[in-house]
Amino acid sequence: MNTKQDLTTGKINRKLWAFAVPLMLGNVMQQLYNLVDTWVVGKYIGDSALAAVGSSYSLMTFITSVILGLCLGSSAFFAIEFGRKNTERLRNGIFVSFILIGVFSLVLTVIALYFREPLMKILQVPKELQVMMGEYLYYIFIGIIATFLYNYFSNLLRGIGNSVVPLVFLFVSVVLNIALDLYFVLVLNMGIRGAAVATVISQYISGAGLMIYTHICYPELRIRKSEAVFQKLTVRDIVSLSGLTCLQQSVMNFGILMIQGIVNSFGAQVMAAFAVAVKIDTIAYMPVQDFGNAFSTFVAQNFGAGKEKRIREGIKESLKSVIVFCIVISVLVCVFARPLMQTFVDASSTEVIKIGMGYLRIEGAFYIGIGILFMLYGYYRAVNKPKMSVVLTVVSLGIRVVLAYALSSVQRIGVTGIWVAIPIGWIIADIIGISYYFKKEHIV
């Protein structure tokens, strides 16, 4: 399974989907870490614990988005150099990015652990939930390094065309997480702490396992002594791609975190509904997000190889796939909103289910907006224009947050205003990104 997939040759659609499908399955499994916690906590501990885990999810997503962005940006560098067949510079980029992101992850872990109580106050977490949420976050934050290891090496392998191996390691880890969750919560009665510990143990197994696998099975990626240096040009490119992608991911998730703050002000029932609905929502559009990342690797490899015509053909083929996929998912989520909510919430919690259904049907109707936006993010990152991805993210989330605050403050609209604001942000960002592409088509 140590094959590298060259996306600069062959039939575009077949190669893109062969690369994208394992990526999609892998990210869905990664989301299952917290989803499993949500299911176990919601079914066996109660609504208060469910609300605590839900708020923790938004906070953890924001914090880890920094690491995810850095790794994703580095993957663009790896793919470009792989397309250029410049193995020496690829290995130097591995050294530089691993040291920089690894040190940053350690510092972030310390900061997150130290400031978890002030963060809960900023998020307006009700006092009765703060102790429970604080305990959950303590263990989850210890897993930040595991998040770095898995995402770094999975993005390295994906950059050179291998999306299958990360999926295998993640599958084993998710199965282990489910087993440990049930054991710690139901057998050992560890409560919310047990759900967190199960997640962290599973994450470290997948992260460390993938690191060892890469070292053993990819000898051509092992760094030589002469390459273990901070070359000025490599550092500049890594910092530019990783830093701006990190900024994009952080801004995106900071906006989500601000939305969580508004949601929390509506009380425990809305918090619980949002906790479940946002995870279903994320799982629903996650495949198209991953297709956007696969598309980005395709563009980056061809950008490095100088194949501009192939990139344009890839854009057309990818856009067709995204549109069809989003229409299908939109229909499924809107139609099955109630049973999806009831999968994670007891049928007696009728108000929580009703609120969650409202969220899912509004968001689900506009998945095509976020599908195109993910393509735009991936494209601009791959052609070494990550600043444009940041601009689109700021536009999308800026509009979303401003409208969410404004609309939800109107008594007749209430919490529905938060849900409506999200797709409006997607659509406006799409218009800007597409307009810029046609105006600056000479990019490729």
C-alpha cells in the first residue's frame, strides 16, 4: 500500500475519484471520533452531558483547525514538489514543516489546557455545565499532539497520491474508539471522562501508527543529513502555504465558534439540538469537502508539472461531480431530518428534535453553495494563491456571523436567524470566488 498516485496523467475523472473516495471515507471516520462520544453521551448519560460535549466539539474544532490548516498547507507544497519530481526539496519540506508544526502543536496544547476555563466563559457556557465540560476538555486537549501526528502524515501521503493508507489506520482507530467508549462509559461508569479518554487513546494509536508506517514503507521520504536544514526558500514557501491555510481554517472555525456562542445564549435545549444537528450536517457535506481537497491535490500536482490545460479540464469534471453529489445529499438530509436526529436523541426530547430538524432542513437545502466553496478553497491553495482562500473564508464567515447576531435578535425570527445566515455566507463567497477566477484566469 505504499504506492504513489501520479495525478498528472491518465483519465481525470477516474483518477480523481480513485483518490477522493478513500479521502472521503477517512474524514467521515475522523468525524466519528466525536460523533461516537455524542451518541454514547446522549443515549447513556443525558442532555446536560450532551450539551457539554457539543460545546466542546466547537471549541476543539477551532483549536485543532490551526493544526489541520498547517498540515493541509504543507500537503499542497508536497504535491507541487511531487509534480515537479523534485524529491530533495520534498524531503527538505518534510523536515521544515514537521519541526515547525510539531513545536507549534506542543505550545498550543499547553495554552489550551491553561485557558480552558476562560474559554468556557467566553462561550457563555451555563455554569451548571462548566465542571462537566472542563473535565471533558482536559483529556481532549491532551490529544492535540495525536491530532498533529495523524493529520501531518496523512497529508504527506495524500500529497504524493496515497489516500488509502490513512484510511486503514483511521478505520482501526475508530473501531477501537467505539469499543473503548462503550467499555469506559457503560462498564467502568467513568461518565463523560471515559468518552474523552477513549477518544484520546484511539487518536494516539492512529497518529503514531501512521508515522511509523511512513518511515518504514517510504524510504525515499527519509530525510538525509544534508536535507535536515532550514533552507530559506523552503521555509518561506511552507510558511506561506501552511500559514495562510492555517489562517483560513482558523477564521472558518472561529466563525463557527462565535455561532456556538450565540447558540449557547438560547439555553440547553438549543445547545443540545445544535450539538447533534451540526455533526449530522458536517458528516453530510464532509465528502464534498474531501473531494475539494482531492481536487486541490490534483491541481497542485498538475500546477507543479505545468499542465494548465489538464487543470482546466479537471475543473469542469469536478464541478459536475460536486453539483450532482450536493443535490443528492440535500434531498436525503431534508427528507430524513427527523430520523437522523432521533438516532442521537431520545424520542422523548421532542423540542430538541424539532429544533435540530429546523437546522438540518435549512442548511441541507443549500449544500451546493458550500460544495462549490470547498472547490474554490482547494483551487486557490493549489495554485499557490492561498490569500484568496483566506479572503473567501473571511467574507463567508463575516457575513454569517453578522447576520446571525442581527437576525437572531429579532424576536419573531429567533434561533432560525442563525441557521439562515450560514448559507447566505456560502453563496456570497461563491460569487466572489468565481468572479475572481474568470477575471484572473491567467493564474493557470
